[in-house]
Amino acid sequence: MSRSIFTDTSLSAVSAGFVAVLVGVASSIAIVFEAARAAGASEAMMVSWIGALGLGMGLTCILFSWYYRAPVITAWSTPGAALLATSLQGVSMPEAVGAFLFSAVLTLLLGLSGTFDKVTRKIPAPVASAMLAGILVQFGLSVFTSLQASPALVGAMLAAYLLGRRWLPRYAIILVLITGFVASWLLGLTHFEQIHWALSQPILVAPEFKLSTLFGVGLPLFIVTMTSQNIPGVATLRASGYERVPVSPVISGTGLASLLLTPFGGFAFNLAAITAAICTGPEAHPDPAKRYTAGIAAGIFYLLVGLGGVTVVSLFSAFPPALIASLAGLALIGTIGASLEGATRESDSREAALITFLVTASGASFLGIGSAFWGLVGGLASHWIFKRRD
């Protein structure tokens, strides 16, 4: 704890934090806007939502990463936003805020109880690694599907990655980022005219509590966030070697952040998985003990997202989707490889891990819950059956 953040910070850690925020915001900001629109939010309210979400993610990333000296990355609940986009039709904004508060209270209570931490510690490491690999594999594949759609842009980024990994491995993703921006500009794929300059202005919405909305929106939001976001988030930390980070206080902290910021649009915060993997891998820093600085960097960039509001969102939309998809995939290649190694290292758990990986990678959902949860269920069931066989 006596080490200096400034001496621990490296350019690769700052780059990893930036890439994590870039990928996280650009890949799902449209879903958040759809959720806000479903509740009848005005444009000003949408900006308030981005401000509250950026503030919540920024503060939790910085505080958790600094306190635990680990890259603890938080995010808004993307599956939760998708759920809200379909379930808030006909629900007033005050009733929606009441449902968000209900979900936040449940999250806070679950974290304080310590139950979530105890449950996640019973998940076998190979199964957790396989679930993480299944979540991330689509991002790796997106590099090559994007290559077909934008061969010049993605080809240049892929070449930068290969050359960077060969001669400057610590700065490979930085080279990919710079190459992507330059190539996008030279190819005329960057649309700076879409950028609008504006700061976020918070708008407070007083909650209203309606029983049908609490159980029809708030409870599903809580379940989806826990199963589709927090469980993969815990798996990411554990698979990256950060078992010492206690889960329950982090879950409690995200619940408290949701509770405080929900009236302004911070509908749900949780542990990140995909963006966390960018900051927990060796590309962020060769020393695992210093990767917490990537989490702090991500928190600072998230604060800028919250402050910039519409400006930041329009800036992300100025770049082509292929750039964002390829950047995410290339940044995660190392983590995908490490996860697959962890999943298949133990021969007696290999089949269960493979089932976990395949179900998760399939993207299949059931009862509104994503494939990561069902991959975990299938893997745990298989693990138990195979152990009983032995």
C-alpha cells in the first residue's frame, strides 16, 4: 500500500483503461439510450443518464482499484439496459426510478449478506475460465469478420498488432489504437462533423413506487444484472489471478452507487467482464501487482465520459464500428488464450469446462437470461456429474 500510483502507472496501463472505456461505451451506449427512450426520457434526461452512469463507474473503478490494488472494473448493466428497453414501455419515469431503487436495494442487501461471495467461491476455476473464454471469443472472432467488411482499416490494425507483439509487446495495443485512428482518418471513415460539444447536466427525478413495476421491472433488472454481469465479472477477476479481491464489498459498493445515482439515471452498476479483461491481462502491465493502475485510468476516463455527456457519445459515433470491434478483439486475444489454457489445464475438469465454453459462446438465452449464466449452470452440472462418476 506504500507504493506510489505514479511510479506504478505505465503508458500501457493508461492505454488499457482508455480502450476499456472506449469499447464499453461505444459498444452499448445505444442500448442505454433505447432504455431511456422507453421510459419517455427527454434528450436532457438522456444526457443526465450518461452523466450519472459515468460518475458511478468512474468513482467505483477508482476507489475499488486503489483500495484493493487490483484492476476492479465496473460497468453499467448492458443486459439490464436491454431488458429496460423492452419492459419500460408505458412506465413513467418516476415509476422506472422507483424500480431502479428497488433493484439497487436488493443488490446492496445481497452484498452485505456475503452470500454472493460464498456462492462464487464454489465455482471451479476451470469452469470460470471457460465461461470467460466463451464470453470473449466472439470479440476475437469480430476482428476477422470486420476484416472482411473493412479490409484496409482492420488489416492495418492487425498488422500493427502482430508487429507490436513481436517487437514492442507492452505497447502493441497502443500501436493498434493509433494505427486505427490514423487509418480511419486517411480512409475517410471518420465523421468529425457528428461531434457536438456539451456538458452533462443532472436532472433529479423523484421516485414513485408501484408494486407491479417493482416486480415487473426492478426484480428482473436485479436478477439479470447478477447472473449476466456480476457472475462473469467475478470469473474475470478470479481467472486473472485476483482471488484476494472480496466480492461482497464490491457488490455492496455497486449497489450503493446505484442507490445514490438512480434518481439521476444511474439505473444499475455491476462488475464488468469484457472491459475488465482488457485491464486484467498482461497487455495492461507485465506486473499483475501494478495492473490496478489500469483500473484507476479507466475510472478517470469514465469520469470524463460522465462530464462530457453528449460530446463523448458523439465522439465515439464518429469512428467506424469496425475500428471499435477490432480494437476490442485484438486487446482481448491474450486474455482469451489464458482463459482457454486455464479451462483445459486439468484433465478431470476438461469436459465440464468445454461444455461451459460452448454454451456460453453460443449466445443462446433462456427466460431472458444470457448464455454466460446457462454456460455456468451447464458446466457446474457437468462437473458434478463427472465427479460423481469418478
